[in-house]
Amino acid sequence: MNNLPRHEDTLVASLKAKDKTAISNIYDYYSPVLFGVILKIVKSEQSAEDVLQDAFVKIWKSAEMYDASKGRLFTWLINIARNTAIDHIRSKDFKKELRTESNLVYANEDTESFNTDHIGLKEIVEKLKPDNKEIIDLIYFQGYTHVEVAEKLSLPLGTVKSKVRISIRELREIIT
Amino acid sequence: MDIEKYIASGIIESYVLGIASSDEAQEVEALAAKHPEIKKEIASVRDALESYALAHQKTLPAHLKKKILNEIDKLDSGKENNRAKVIEMDTRREIGSGSSRWLAAASIALLVLSGTMNLLQFNKLNDANQKIAALESEKSVLANEFNTLKANYTQQENDLAILSNPLNKTIIMKGVEKQPDALASIYWNAETKEVFLAVNNLPKPPADKQYQLWAIVNGKPVDMGVFDVIDSLQRMSEVEAPQAFAVTLEKKGGSAAPTLEQMYLLGNI
């Protein structure tokens, strides 16, 4: 995370004060991650560019709704990007299409989207067991609920819940 | 409350992933304020997911930044124009004389009025936008709650199908000396060999122990798997021609042979 700003507070204060340099700084620091997250969801570069723009408009408009006591700015930004992207695919009825697509296509895409400048991060995704990765991807990137994952993977709901926990635990072990 | 158990339930993960219900989220936030362990767990789950997001970062086309910043500029220009117009009229006040003074005054008044109206409209629009955002988040909370209810309903429906299947034979297991009021039921299907277990009354086992079900076949105990004390039916291993079922308390994960002095339940066929 070496390219992330250390002084989030200052950035948040100037964003809330509607200072344009704040949005420009946010773009510089965070847009590659936000773009990556969006691309993972919408799958096409063109749509991802549109969604990123919508996400930035939302960030600008709802800056005053960001509550630092509920979580970091980074998390908030990722959530806006994820939700905007998920809304996009749902509104266009892309969801159904995506769900029936084979996971092979999905997996192949992954290997292309790594930014190899960040040594160690590529390994995170490669080290994760495929089962666990699929569960995290469905919930984190595609906005599935526990119930929807249970249906899709034909697993009992309880199993899905514990698998989510195990997957994130594995992720934590890899990054520490 | 048992913090370790709470953390182990997976609720923190749901909360950070944004798929917890609003009640759950409020509970997590309230508990995080009281218990540093929960706060730490939230931070750690969040870090893991942030790293996961970072691992997917991608370089963007260079022209995009300018386009997006322009778009944001456009959004704001409406608001700034209002202000600019009012100031402009202030300087023009010096120029007019005679009846044109009246006209100037009237037009200033009109412009100020229209500027105020614009501002009011703008605020109204902002309010409406915020209300929409609030409704949207409320909608997703309701959708989550609906999904949880749907899952519970499906579970109950499945349980009911097993309970009402006439091919299932019900075997009541009653408490032995150790726990006379203990009670559990077995639903055994002689055709498919399937076995389902309902826990009616059993004390919660200590954290390092688990209950284990045994079938007695040809006078010998056969391992049928361990189970937890939960409300819904649990599928156990299949068995052919059991003579009896019994439950013992064993180490977590189960034992190869039953510990007879830890027998809790017994039911003959």
C-alpha cells in the first residue's frame, strides 16, 4: 500500500470543503484500484471508464456523507466504486448473463489484470485457494449475498458463511 | 457475552463486506465501540479486503482524469454562475441614471430573486438526491433481510418435507442417567438409508467437545458423524439396518469409538 496517502484526514477535510484539488489527489492515489475493482465487475474497459466517472461524481456529491468514524476513506471509496459498478451491471440486466458465463473466462481475465509493479500483491491472488477465491469474488466483486452464493454453488447456507470466514482468514494469512 | 464466539460467527466478515443486515451492522458497531478485540478484528478483515482490491489495480487511460475532472467542474458551474451574476449586477448599479435607474433597480431585484430561487431549487434538488440515496440504501438493507428470511423459509420447508415423509421412521432418543431430560429425534429412511437428526433438548457442549451420533448395527457402534446443537434438522451419515441410535459427548471432531461413560441419549428401533 506504499502509494496510498498517509494523511487521509487532510484529504478528507479538503474533500468535504469541496476543494477540487482533493478530488484530483484522490484520483491520483486511488483511481488504479477503483478502476481495477470496477473492471473486475463490469468486464469491459469502456463501461469501466463510464462507471469510474459516475463513481467520482458520487464521491464528489456525497463527500459530506462520509463518516470517518465508520471506516477509512479507502474503504468508502472502494464501496462507492463497487456499488456503482454493481448497479451498472444490474440495471443493464448483465447480471444474468454473467452468472451463466463459465468461470474459466473469468479466471483467464484475472491473470491479465494484475499490475505487476506491486510485488507481493499478485501472489495474494495466486496463493488463495480457487474455492475461496471464488467465494470472495462473488461477494466482494459481484455483490452476491450469502444466500445467492449458496444457491449458485449448491452449498448449505451455513457452509457458505463459514467458507467466507475461512477465505478471508486465508487472505489475512497471506498478507501478513 | 462471549467475544471470541461472536467473532468466530463470521458476522464481522459480513459487516465489512456490506452484506450484514442493518440490525447486525448496528450491533457490530455498538460492540466495536466497547470491545477492542472486535475493533481489531474489523480492521484486520478490512485490511485483508483492501489488499485484495489493491491486488487487482489496473493502469487507466491517461485522458480519463481530465474527462472526469471536467465532468465534476460542470456539475459545480451551475452553482457558481448564480453567485457570479449577482456580483455582476452590483457593479452595474453605478452606470444608470433617471428612469433607467428604476429599470436597473427592478432588474437587480428580479435577478436577486431569480438567484435566490435558483439556490432554493438547487437545495431542493440536493435534498431530493440525498433522499434517493437514503432510500436506495434502505432498499438494499430490505433486500438483505428478505434473503435471510427466504433462506430460513427454504430451510424450514426442507425440514418439513423430511418430517412429513411417510417413509421416514421416527426414533426418539431419550436421555440416560447423565442427562435424564435430554431428547433428540432420528428420522431414518429405510429405502434411501438417509438419516436426519433433530436436537430437541441437549445442553450446549463445552467449546472443545462435540456430540457424536452412533448407530448400533449387529450389536456394534457405527460412527454416524458429529453434530452441533442447532434448531434445524441435520443430515447424518447413511446407515442400513440399525438396531438403535445413541449419542455420546466426544472431543471436537469426534472419536473412533464411543466413550460409553459420556453417553447422553439412547433410542431403540
